[in-house]
Amino acid sequence: MTDTFTPPTRFAVPGRIPVSNRAAALWQTATLTEIRRETPRAATFRFAVPAWAGHLPGQHLMLRLTAGDGYTAQRHYSIASAPDDSGHIELTLDHVAGGEVSGWFHSVARPGDRVEVRGPLSGFFAWPGDRPALLIGAGSGVVPLMSMVRHHRSRGLGTPLRLLVSARTPEDLIYAREYGPETTPVFTRRAPEGVPVGRLSQAHLTPLLTDPPTDGWEAYVCGSNAFAEHASRLLVAAGQPVSRIRIERFG
């Protein structure tokens, strides 16, 4: 879909969809309840979805906006929140230049607005917490990985988990306030004093792959096409089996 559409002041959404045991395959009404700024270009949008069927960390959903004239725009978005039974989910969206959906969210959307969602979708990139996980993301590619980190914390899981996240600058690091000892940040343009600047390299991966768990790591890589290719090559060069590298790309 091209990005030439100019969204109207508000999108209208059809009436609420009834709860069903096939909820994951149906469109449901989601009401925006909160907006949290993460970086100058990214924000988290929290939605109430009473009939949400639940999800696994790493899964995504389809989101649909409908304009007053009937025009619709649909996008796939990773779910940022950990699974819970609160009837809420969170999405963290970059403000993409010229993007009709992200532009509406960042410039127009307010709590109380309604959209439609369908999901959760895809189980390939999901991490239920049952195996050691090495997570590698860049930019907004950290979103599904953060769902895994939050799940790990909220359930108090003892399963080994490590996160390597790349950002251009400290100001571009999404979820910066939430990271703990499981996280290693990499900065490619500008870094805090004393922290080297540079692209993700073998030197960043090696410390994370030392002293591997008995069952080895399941690697999850999420980012742009170029980043995903680069990170996966580094993993293979470090001895990570190709069959245990899961990749999600965007762009």
C-alpha cells in the first residue's frame, strides 16, 4: 500500500465484535486507553480489548483503521506487552515518515479512539519461556523481544534470557528505562561517555554466547532486512545452529 493517503481527523470503527472461541480469527474493537512516549520518534499505545484471546511473547496482530468514507488501512504490528488477563495489549510504533497509519497514531490518535485488531498471528517467532533465549534487535525490532523480557520478569522465570539491542543513539533506545542486567545496548552513531560506538559485531556477541546453557540458545533476531542478515551471519559464525535462529524482518 502506498503512503499517499491523508488520514481524516478521526477514523470510525464498526460496532463491537462479540466474544467468540475463534476470537483470534475475527476483527475486534480495541479502545485506545493510554499513550506513552518512548523516544522522540516512538510511542507505546495501550488498548483495551475485552475479547482478546491472549498471545505468546513474540506474536503480532493485524490492525485496521477505517475512515469515514470507508477507506481502510491495515498493518501488522508486533505486540509489546507480556501476556496477561487484563484485557489490554500494547503496541509500540515508530513514526514513519509519510506513513498513513503511524502518522495517524502519532499526530491524531487520542485515548478513547477505537481501531480494529485481529490476532494473535504467527507462532514461529513466539517464545513461551520454555527454552533459553538469546534476543537480538535493532530499533523498533526490539518490540516483540521486549514482550519476551516482560514475560520473563512477570512470571519470575528461571530460564536464561539475554538481550542485545542496537540503537543509533541513547535517545533512540526504546524502553531504555526498563532494561536490566539481561540487556546489552549497542550504539551505532553516538553513545554515552566511555561506551564505544559501532555496528553490532562479533565482539558484542561473544560474551553472550560464553557459558551456554545445557540445551543451548534459541536465538530470536528482529529488525530491518539488512540488520537481520547481518546479525544472523554473526550468529552462524559464532557457532549458533541455523536451525535455532528465528528471524522477523520489516521494511
